[in-house]
Amino acid sequence: LYLQDKFEYEGMIATLGLRMDYSHAGGQWYNFYDNPYSIAFTEEGFENIQNILEQEQTDHKITFSPRLAIAFPITINSKLYFNYGHFRQLPLPDDLYLIRSNSYTGDITRIGNPNAALQKTVAYELGYEQNLFNQLLVRAAGYYKDITLQPQLVTYENFDKSVNYDRTEPTNYEDIRGFEITLNKNRGSWIRGFVNYTYMVSTFGYFGYGFYSENPTEQRQYERETDYYYQNKPKPRPYARANIDLISPRNYGPDFMGIKPLANWRFNFLANWKAGRFQTWVGGGSVPGVYANLQWVDDWNVDIRLSKMFDLKEFGTLEFFLDVNNLFNYKYMTNYGFVDVNDRNAYFKSLHLPSDTESLDQFTYTNIPGEDRPGSYRDPGVAYVPIVIINSPDDNDRSERWMYYDQSNGQYYWWDAQNQSFYQDNARTEQVLDDKAYIDMPNLEYFTFLNPRSFFWGIRFSFNL
């Protein structure tokens, strides 16, 4: 149910509302909250769960969510506005109803919770809008979202570990805050679209623990060692988007046998950029205090659509279109190309990370300085040239195919097997560095890049009835 009213006073506009949400999962559910380690979750008990656990009617939940929106006109072409509201969200069906058992042992491994509280979001937004030339709208806004009661899987385990399952509980919280600016043009015969830049930061964490054991000793040890309840503070990843439409007017250009060849063309340009994700890396394993010290390459993508529409008068319209996804064939590495952790570590260790990389002095291997970031890659067809670090140019175990880096002077060398000596070949070295031939790529090459440039074309008929 929703109630809303609108107030206007000397140009100020306020909208007040109150929403009531009623949620009921329906039916009955097992009552195991007083004994989460019940034998009903074991292999033997699951077959008789109906007799072991009592069933109760699921809860009827009623929540009230206030809403407020206020706009203050500053001039005839500008306004300041403020939005505030509470929002509720239903969990996924798996979080409500799922009962999953192990196909081999028969014991329960996960169970839903239809009585869990609904996820709650409290959102604030303060913004400014400016009309430019009656053609463009500039919008700048700051926002904050407080999200609580998000569903999270919590593990329960009994003394002998015959009970070990995950239960859905509303224990996750998240704070999202950010700023965005948008330039929008939604009118005009030739060009329309928008450009947006968003800077957003989020933190999240959990109430309580992610594991509960019936064994007090094991539980106390977990509570001493876990960092589960620590607040996670990811670094910001700003992003930008542009969606531009170039449109030729419906009756533009000369008429040729009843057809206007230059009319009804549309070219759509959709571009996205997002700062690269962060990665914790010290050479394998972890070091206390080191978190998110590497950043992957930025994400870029451009899609286009070209279409031409023909007006078939009383019959309708005929449209030809061409879509090109990933126009510039940008390549972004996935995590699916690594065979195992050794393959993944080999890739990271082959990168030439910048010398100012955070916590570089705590790495468990020697990094060759460069300009690489996770996501840098060696092009297909470029032969792999390993780079071996040497302390001085007189070590053993040499190959003419390898390139060598002397850490003492920062120089690269090649090996002459006939003369049993090192030499420098600047042209060959520059070629290896330019081609990034030294990067040890993931072994599952066919899973490394999953977003190739693709073309789609088609015909669309729209009939008038």
C-alpha cells in the first residue's frame, strides 16, 4: 500500500509518501532455531526431518517505509533538490526456501530462512540541476545509502562434524556513498544522449560471526583468529559512461523514387570506462597489513549500432541494423584462464610492476621494475621469452633464448653460448619489452579473454494493424 501527497509553496515542491510492504513466504517451516545442531541435519536425520523437527507457520512481516522529495527552484533555469527514502527488498528464492543435501553423504549442506527480515536501504540524495540553452541539462548529485539486513550464509557445525551446513541470516551491512555529474540532452533532431561520471566508495561488514561450532574450544579459537567481523573498505573505482545518438531527421534529404536515402539514419555510440579492480598480492600467501596493493588495468568498452529505417506508409516500418560489440576489440583477462594457483602466481611474478608499488619491500620474490599492472598481457603469436634475475653476469645455467636482468645495475643481457659470456643487444631487448614477451600468460588460453569483438546484423518489421 502506498500513500502520497504533494505540497507546493512559492515554487518549492515537496512530495511526502509512506509505503507499507507486506511479506509472507507462505506455508510452514522447520523450527530449529533453538537447536541449530539438530541430528535432523545429518545423513540419518534428513530422511526423518519431518518427524524430528516441528513445523510452524512462517512469519507475516509488515514494514513501513517513509519517502520525502523536496525541490527548491533557485532561478528559472536551476533548482536544488533533496531525496530521502526507506526501501525494502525481498531475498532471492534460494535464501528463502532452499534445502540442499550432499549427493554422496545425504546430509544437509544448506538451508534457507523464510522468516529472515527484509533487506533495508535508507537512501539520501542532495543534488543540483541547471538548464543550459534549453538544450542541455547538467545534474550534479551526492548520495549515501545505508544497507542493512542483507542475507549472508553462516556455517553451523556440531561436535563430531556430522552436522555442517550453511544457513541464510540477515547479517551483512553496507554503506555506499558517492558523487555523480551528468550532462544530458534529450531533445534535438541531430544529436541526443548523455555523459556521466560517478565516483563511488563502499564499505561492508558483518554482524556476528560467519561460523558457529557446538564445540566451545573450537568456537573460542575461531573468535580469536577470525577477521570475519572486520569492516571491509574497498578502494574507490570511479566510472564514466557516454551514450550518444546521431539521428538524421525523418524527412531529411532529397527524394528518390519515393525514398529519402539520407533520412531516418541512427548511429548510437555507447562507451564505458571503469577504474580497475584491486588485488592483494605479495608473491603468494598473505602478509599482515597488506591489502589491495595492486590495481588491475582499467576497463574500457565501446559498442555501436547503425540503423536505417524505411517508412512503409500505412503498412508500418522496415529497419536494417548493424551492432558491433567491443568495437576496438579491447582484451580483458579473466580468472578462468589459470589452471591452478601455481599458474596464477607465475603470471603475476612475470609482470614488471612499478617501483612505487605499495608494500613492494614485503614481496616474497624480486620484482623487475616496469609499468605493468595485473591485466597486462602478451599478444597471441608473440613467443614467450623468460627473464631470469641474476646477481652478477657470471652465474651458471644459461640459455640463449632467455633474457637476463642484473639487479645490481638494472641492465638486461643475453647469453652467448659459444663464447660463454653475456652481451647486450639493445634492439632485441627493446623488442621483448615492447611486445611484453616476458609475461607468462595463463595456460588455458581459450578462457583468458572472453569478450571478443562481435558483429550482429538484422532486419526488423513493424506492422500497423
